[in-house]
Amino acid sequence: MRHLMNPLDFTVQELDQLFDLAVDIEKNMDKYAHACAGKKLATCFYEPSTRTRLSFESAMLNLGGSVIGFSDAGSSSASKGESVSDTIRVISCFADICAMRHPKEGAPMVAASRSSIPVINAGDGGHQHPTQTLTDLLTIRSLKGRLSNFTIGLCGDLKFGRTVHSLINALVRYEGIKFIFISPEELKVPDYITDMLKEKNIPYEEVIRLESIMPQLDFLYMTRVQRERFFNEEDYVRLKDFYILDKAKMELAKKDMLVLHPLPRVNEISVEVDDDPRAAYFKQVQYGVYVRMALILTLLNIKVY
């Protein structure tokens, strides 16, 4: 039995197989319509989510399975003091696989250590968000045809952004990747990330102005400043509008540069950018369903011929 806690839980070769399966699913949805008949997915979300939770639920329903679970801690026995360890033991009696979102880093790992069914980390605090990373990688591979030899700019909250941390850790396994980190000083990427890049001799730059590096980018990965990660409301208000991607900035970019965003968007991407053919963030959402379908099949060891 396998779990998914971190994008690095899968080798590059296993990721290729997962993405090949996701592509086949995209092209042949009918073929997979009953693959999980009789199987149940539990979505245990201790923290609010729209895309991730509904994407998992949509994925399981597309596979012919069913879904149980809760969408916030207040509607679970966590509100009575039940531990994650006990919750997953109970859920294991009801479901075949579980996707867990939790505000505490490491909580899904604790669950996996006590579970008798596969557990998928659907986001733990500011730590990891592996299925978003799988979505990002599938989007890049599908739209560019490769996962190597490009420059990616990551912009916004690089300190608390778990999607950013997961994506960086995943991309360092591919050749020819250069990172450009765009953030205010207060939201810089953590030292452990830059130390790792130095150790692996992977090129990166840290800049404050987005406009200065737009012409260099093959991808721009925008993120929101996350109110829920701040202890001080004044700091959040001061930084929330630090970067806004608009038409004028897009004019500085390459004709084939693509804009990604894990969503939800607040105002860091102007709605006028949505009509630009380089805006790929809503395509990302669709790829998220395909990759989660592939992941469910893989972790349940279900083969479809």
C-alpha cells in the first residue's frame, strides 16, 4: 500500500507513467467511467477548499466511485477533540482511499502511519501540496511537451506558499530548469529552498520587481498573499497588493510564455488577463481532475485495459 505525502514519493519514471495515464484519461473518459465502481473516497478537509476538494470528488465520481467526508473541522469529531490518528482509523472502516487537507504540517503523515487505506496529502499548512504539484507538472508537460529546459518565475508569497515549495522540489529533478523568485523581502522563499538549490548547483535569482524579468520567462507562476498564514492583519494588508499582473506587464512577456496560478485568485491577476491565450490557470484546474483520477487508480492499483 502506498500513500502520497510529497511529490518526491514518486520517481520521475513513476510520474511519467502517472501523466501518461492522465493523458489517456483525458482522451478516453468513457473507458474509465466504471473503473472505481464500488469504491469510496473519503475527503477529510479540516481547512476550507474549493478546487482541491471538488477536484478529488469529481475525479472519484468520474471513475464511477462514490464520495464521503467532511468539508471543515467543525463538522467532524475533531470539534470534540478526536485526534487525526483516531479519525483515520475510523475512516479506514468506511472508505477505500482518503484525501486529507489539514492546517497542521505533518498531520496527513500521522494519518498515513495509522491508516489501513491509502492517504493522499491534499495540503498540510504551509508545507506541501503534492496533488497541486502533480497538476502543475501535467499542465506544463501537456502545454509545452516537456518538463525540462525552461525558466520559471514564481511570484508572490514564496514564504508560506506550499504550492511553490512543492513545485520547486519537484522541478529540481529535471534538466535545464532556472528559477526566478519574485517577492517582497518579507515573503522571500525560505533559506532551506535556496540552500538546496545551491547544493544542487541549480541556477536561481531573487528579485523584487516583476517587470524586470518578464522577458526572460517561459512560465510565470503567480500566487496570492495568503491572509490565513499571517499573524498580523497590518502586514497582510500592506503586502496583499504588492504584485498585480495586468495587460501592460503581459506585453513585456514572450509570445509563448504561459501564466499558471494554483487559485484561488484574489486580485494578483487582473481579470483582463483571462482573455490572453497565454493564461493557463483555468486549464490547470481541468488537468487537476485528470491527474487526480490517475492518482486514485494508481494508489488503488486498478488497471483499465
